[in-house]
Amino acid sequence: MIGMRMNAFNDTGLGEPEQDANTALIELDKGLRSTKIGEQCEAIVRFPRLFEKYPFPILINSSLLKLAEVFRTGSNFLRVWVLRVCQQSEKHLDKILNVDEFVRRIYSVIHSNDPVARALTLRTLGSVAGIIPERQQVHHSIRRSLDSHDSVEVGAAIYAAQMFAAQSKLFAVSMCSKISDMIRGQATPASMKLQLIPILQYMHHDTFTASMVNELCMELLGSYPAVEFVRVTLSALSTLASATLIDVPQQVALLLRYLQDDPRLTIKRHALHLLHSLARRGAHLWPQGALNNLIESTTTLLQDGAGNKDLLIRTLDVIEVLSQSAVTCDANREEGNPLLSLCVNACYSPDPFIAVKAITILARVACYCYEENLPAYGIQDVVSCLESLIVLLALDDKYLYQLKVCLRSTVKLCQAQPSHCAIFVDAIGSTLFNTHAEGGQSEKQALALCEALGAIGSLGENTLLPLLPDILIKLEQTVHVHTKVMLCTLLFQMITGGYEWNSECLEAVEEVIKNVDGWAKYRIARSAARYGHHTIATQIFRSLKETVASEQLHFWLCGLELVTKAESFLIEKAGEIEGRERIHTVEKLNKAIARYASACASLKAASTPLRSLQFASEYSKLRCEFLQAIVQLLHSCRSLCTAPPPAITCTVVLSTKDDLQRYGRVTNQLRKSAQELKNCAENYQKLYQSAFDADPGSLINIRALQEICRLLANSIERVCSSTGIQTHQQNEVNFNFGDTVEMRQLARCCTELRRLAPSCIDEKKTTTLNHSRINCLVSQVMLLAGPKMRLPIPRYYFQALQATSVKLSVSPQPRVLGEPVSVPQGSQLALKVEGVLRHGRRASLYRSVAAVCISISTSPPSKINSDQKDSNTNELQQTVTPHRDFFACEFLLSLGSPGTTTTQCVSNTTNVNNNVNSSGGQYQVTASASILDKDGNVWKCGPRSTLQVRVHEEPAKRKLP
């Protein structure tokens, strides 16, 4: 049963099936039944990996029941490993179906005479407290074990008490008095009291209990002034205050008092650590004047020893977190403010750690003032200090992180106030170019400086242009490969802003390409393609495609070469012969279309189960469709001269009541081109919805191309349809596709397209198809297929920084693979859909999954192979929220009933019936998943799973003739 269910848990038809989970479970079960303790331990420790690979309830329930049986009958050594499995598999514990049986097997060991066995039982029960928070018998056992004379059992009871207190309000409230008595009791050892105090941080479920815990902790602070007790008690109070929120002001005041009055350096450090955690809760929760008190307690630390320097760094850490809030920035923006005075003094400290933290705070306050259109006091000091720090930190490898922090503050300051860009470009550029690797910055420092220059350069036009001679010189001098790649990227970024390549720049790039390895060449070509320099990218991809060992990589590089070659045809300039521009454009478009068609085939050949290249293939396909649409538009425009209207046009106008039909076939051709462009825009929208893991720049790129399709379609409708005028007027908005150089180029293209669009005709006048209006369409096509339109290939085309996949398992599955599931006529099919979300190394980098929408569609026998939906296609949706990346939902289908087909969604909140007239036969049930992010956007990037269902008549119900 498990094996059949897991067989459905595959990739979306691109890879081979995963290993059968039933087989893996049988192998582990054999290990558990072995007489050798080593094989038993090996089997036990392999269970967490099995849970990660097959996180389905039926498998996890069966496995944990087996482990619970081993815990009940095995030795203490095996129980230790079972405990480790429970601790490592915390997110899968709530998938246990037979919780009572699982707890019964574990809990039976609590009655053992061995205190170690009882201790392991308590720890195991504590590790599964999330699924049994209100088990009274477990609560009683923990309370009883706290009075044990065995230290091992008492330590386990304390661990279990802490775990249950975090999960159960009832347990926390009932144990409050018990824990308080033990802490106050003289018989309780000091070491045990230190273990009991952290339990108090979970006593926040009601006001009475929280106040009683506060009293106890304050009493402990007075009775036990030792360092360990003060640290543990302050931590418990801070955690309790973070949970209740109303006690945050009192806790901040208490920590500030310890920071000022307690002479012990350890306590001061711990107080600042706790203040840092409370600052993350929000500056608005701090009492008025607390920040000034914090500053007053640290103003004398600048001239003191190394220990106090550490305290100053920790204090600035707290202030830095508070400065992320607009409340703090607004309250401390005035000149002469204690915060600004402290940071101004600290930013000139000889210690780079102190100086960087201080200048970060000042930069945040300045950015807030710029964003709110307020005067920024002392901004010249901030700018000069940032310049000095960048120069100093770039000379030592130890301060790489501090250098990146300063550069990040610099970029943010330039974003808030673009007038600072020239100053910082000059400072960063001089730091990068005037020091050499032998005695100056290392490769990592140089890379950080180049990245900062690229970030600032993307904020405005021609920002980096003064650095062009220095970049060319640096390309010749540097020996670091990664630095060369970054400098070439800066060169591509500069020339993107409407400039042409000269011989000196081309020679510099070609010299770099000759002297670097294959991976560096690929990165340079990728950067060139992303900034629209496709001729350079084509040359590099052509040289690389024969140097790779993998067939998939060869086809991938072939596809990239063809794509960039197609774009290179488009940016070629027309010949000098007048009147050949239109013919030359058609030739360019035909060449580009042919290359794109070949590129799509190469990208399909390069696809592997681990890298499907779906986005790259779809993006290239849509670009090819768009080029086909505009070349067809050019031919349609030419037909106004080459194909005059026939003599029967008057009859056609009268029969169709369409006055534009008097111009002949050109009208229908233009309308067909408009529809093709609209379809292309819709396909771009579908591509957008499928790119859940794409970076924001790639999504904006798709939006820009979609807007180009819409603008051109609206222009055509202005010429050949009276309905397109109002549509175009409604879509007139300012084009803002972001602050990057390549996106500003697309925005300018959209603006130029609107300018070239044919003028609107007043509704009272008759719309005419004349050469001037047709020439407007031709001018728009010439723009889109000309050198001014350099397509920037998005980053997601080459790499995905975020990876999210949805895997579905639909049950029941047929007993024999390929055969349909049989359902008697008149009965209902219970369909269960289970799924798992899998993430890459950077989960939720750009957006996260809030819910999953499962859609079920059933097609009757006559519509299985039809793409068109009609009333006989039954659809139902249900939205589920994943719990620890797992989700499940159920549907009830009634197929092949004599009169109706009923689909029911079975859940706690949804019950929908859809009745469709149909008959028995073989049905196709399709389950598809869509992702909903936290903003409510729907991303149709989930897999599709199909199930064939055959509805048959039962033998007893058949009628004899």
C-alpha cells in the first residue's frame, strides 16, 4: 500500500520515480529485528532521513510505532537512539495517526525500576510534547519524578517540564507553584535551581501566574546575586516580557539598572545582549528616555580599556537595531541629540568595529530624513567619514565584513539622495584603482568595491562613465579572475546607457576573454547577455560549447548562442541604401525567428530531471512568437499597397456592417495581428505566474515585455478597430520598471512606442486606413526590431537563487501501473491529495508559501483529449495551509451516475456539489497545485497529476435482455 502511494510522489514527469518507500521501510524493519545491536542502531539512525525523503503520515506513523516498540522492549542504549530520532523529527511528529498507541508504548517504560530508563522515557515524552500537551498522566509522572532522589531522573524531569510548559497552558499554570517551591526550598541544590529557573519563562498564560513569576524572579535577583543566577534570572524575565509585551518597559528599565550599577563585566554584557533581543521586538515598546539612559551609561567608554570597548560595541549593536525603526530615527534626528553626538564621536574611533557601527546608525538616520523630506543634519560628516572608512577598510583582509557594511550604507544613502552618487563613485573608484593587489586590497575587497560600484551605477544614467579609463587600465593590471569578471560587468553596465562600443573597449574585453578560464568566460557572457550586449555573448558561447564534457551543457550553450545570435541580428543597423530599412528589418526578423526556433530545440535537449530549463524554454518560445507576430504585422502593413481591395468590398461592408471592410484583406490581417499580440501578452502573464522563484528583476522584465505586446496591440486596434481607442486610453500610465539600467531601457522603449502610436480618431469621425496611420505601425515595429531595443535577458533565465517545488501524491493508485482505477457505477470515489513543499538552500528569499490551492478537474470520456472546456468538465478547488511543509485534502467524486456526476470537496469548512449530466465510462481526474504567497498572489507553478478512473456497472445490476 505504501509503495503504491509513494510511486505517485514523483517529479512532474521529468525524472525517474524515486525509490520505493515501502522497500526502504522493510529494510529498516529488518535491521530493527536483527539480533546484532549495531545493525539495530544503524537502522534507527536512518529513520530521520527516511522521514525527510517520504514525509507522508502513513509512513511516519508506521515507522514511529516500530520505534516506540523498540523503545518499550529494547535496552537503554537503543532508547537513547530512539530519543535522538524523536528530537530530530520534531516537525513530522504531528503526522502520527495512532498517537495513543505511540504514547502507550513509550509511557509503559515509566514504571521500570531502572531510573535511567525512566529518565529516557521522560526525555522522550518531552521531545514529543507538541502532540501530547495535555496528557494528565504524563504531567503527573513529571511532577512525581521531580521529587526523585536520582539526579539523572530529576534532570530528565526538568527537561520534560520545560518542554511541556512551552506547549501546555494547563501544565504551566499547575506547575508554577511546584517550581516556585523547589526554587525557594533550601533542600534544592543550587545547580538544580539554575535548571529550574528557565521553566519560569513559559509562565505567561495568565496575568496572575505572570505576576507571581515576576515576584519570584525579583526575589531571586535579591537573594542570589551570583553571576550564574543573575544571568539565568534576567534571561527568564526578558523572555517572559517578550511574550507578554506589557512588561517590556519594566524589563528594559531593570536591564539598564544592571548595566549602570552592576560592576561585573559579565553581567553588563549579558544585560546588553538581552536589551538587543528586546530591541528586536520593536523600538515602540521601549519606555520614553530608555535610549538616552543607555547612551549616558556608555558615553565614558570611548576612552577606557578593551573591556569597555566591547561594551561600547554591544551598546552600538542595540542602538543599531533600534535605528531600524522610524520612531527612533524621528526622535533623534535633531542636531545636538545625544544619539548623534555619541555616534559622531564613535565614528572617528581607531577601532574599525566601533566606527562602522556608529556610521551605520548615522546613515540610517540620514536616509530617514531624506525619505521624509526633512533636513539631514551633519550629512557632510557622514559622507566624509564613509569615504575615509572605505579607504582604510579596503587595505586589510580582516575587515571585509565591515567594508561590506559601509558599502551597503553608502548604496542606501545614494538611493535616498542621488546627489551623493558622484562623490561615492569617485571615492570607491579611487580606492579600487589606486591600490594594487600586492600592497593593497585583496580580491575579496576588490569584488566588494566592484559590487558597490555596480549598485550605485544602476541608480542613474552615466554615473560610472568617468571611471571608464580607469576600468580599462585596471583590466590590464589585475591578476584576479573574479575581479576581471566584475570589471567587465561594470563595462557592460556603462555602455548599456545608449553608448556604442569603441575599439579600445572591445579589445580590452577580448583580451580578458583570452586569458581566463571557461567558467569566467561563461560569467562574462552571461553578464553581457543580461545587459543586452549579445554580439559579445554570442562569441563566447560559441567558443565554450565545444569545451564542455556533458551533452546537456553542450546543448545549453548552443541554445544560449542561438538566442544571443538572434538578438544580435535585431540590433544590427540597416544599410546605407535608402528605402531598404523595411526589407532589412524583415530579413533580420526572419533570421532571428529561425535562430530562436533552433534555440528552443536545443534548450529542450539540455533539460535534465534536476534542471528542467522550463523558464528558459518558455521565455525563448514567447520571444519567438512575438517576433513572428511583428513580422506578420509588417507583411500586413505592406498588403495595403500590394493587395488593393476587391470590387465586392461594398457588398461585404453592407453584409458585415463593418465600414473598415472596404479596405480589403488588410483589415482582417491587422485584426489577426492584434489578436496574436494579445495572446502573446497573455502567455507572458502565464509565464509570470509560473515563475514563483524568480527574482524581482526577472519578473519586472516579463512585465515590461508584456506591456510592449499590449501597447503594440492597442496601436493596431486604433487603426483597424473603433473599440481599441478606449482600451488604450485606459492603459496610459507612466512606465516604471525599476531603477536598473536595463529596465530603464525597456521603459524608454515603451515610452517611444506610445509616442509613435497612431493618433486617436474622434468617435464622430470615420476611422480610415491610410498610409500615415499604417506607417506609424511600421515605425513601432522598426523600433522593436532595431538597435535601440536591446533585450536584456533576465537573471532567472540563467540561475535561480530560490528553489521551491511542490510534489503531489494522489490516492488511490491503480494496483497495476497504467491501468485505470475501477469504481462501481453509483458509488463515490474518495480522492486524497497529499503534498510536500521542498525548498533549496535559500528558502523564502524573495517570497514564501502561505497556502496551496488544489484544483481537481474531471473530464468525461468524450472530452479527455479535448483542450476546450465545456459544461461537462467538472472543476473544484480547495485551499489548504501547509503545516511544516506538508498539506493534505480530500475530495469525494461521484462519477458515472445514471443522471448526474457529483463532486464534493470534503473538508472541515468546504462542501461543494457540482452536478453535471454524464454517463458511465472512463474518466480522467486531474489534480493540480497552485501556490499562494503572503500577499495573496496566485502562482501557477505546481505539478499536475492525472488519474484514470473507469466507471463500470456491477454484475448484479445488469439487466438481462
